[in-house]
Amino acid sequence: MTDDAGASGTRGGGRVRQLRLVVEAEDFETALAFFRDVLGMPEQESYSGDDGAEVRILDAGRATLELSNPAQVRFIDRVETDGGRSDRIRVALEVDDTSAVTDELVGAGAELEASARETPWRSVNARVRAPAGLQLTIFQELD
């Protein structure tokens, strides 16, 4: 196990300067409204191209890449869900109040996959299926 500083010795001191998750959304306007307006991810950049091509780059705060082996994913699924299975790629978003944000997301059209619950790693986690088919873990750190 390594410390939070990682191999470079300082947080953010590695070669990669940004993690950008690119998602194709069939219903672009619904997905944009959900992530930008409901979740409150501010628009950083936008580009339009030929034949109706559109992209919006939304600010999601700090990004990390969490790599888990299959045994860890099975453990997470046992803890965070009532038997649900993680997608191969799942997006986790830290918020201040998991229950409130989850309720808001469901009210805006997300499908609830697992209600908020405390985990052994001292967070409160819930799962929803968001527009564009993304599986989201909404989490709140308790410490």
C-alpha cells in the first residue's frame, strides 16, 4: 500500500495533468441538463462542429483513477448494494449529503440502484443510473 503522495512524493506531481471522462450521450440535452444543472457541474468549455456535433466539458472538481481487482469490486458491490453489480466503469462523485443528492437525482430522472448506506471505509454511498447510461456512486466522506 502506498501513501496518498504516490510515487512522485507530492499530490498532483505526476505526469498526467487532468483526467477527462468522455461519455457519448444519445439524448445529449437531457444528459447535459442532468449533469450541469441538477448535479451542478459548471460548464468549462463548449464546442460545436459539423453535422450538429456538440461537446460540453463540465468541471467535476478533483479527479482520481481508482483501480480495483475483481475481488475488490465484488466486495464493494456486497457493501454498497443489495446484490447489484458494478459496471466495468462506474463514476463516483463526492458530495456533501449523499441522501439529499441521491433523492434530487432520482427526482430528475436517475434510476435508483442502491439507497444510501454507510460503508466500512467511513463514507455514505448510494448508486444511481444516470442519463447516458452512466452508473454513478454518490458518496459522502464521514471523516
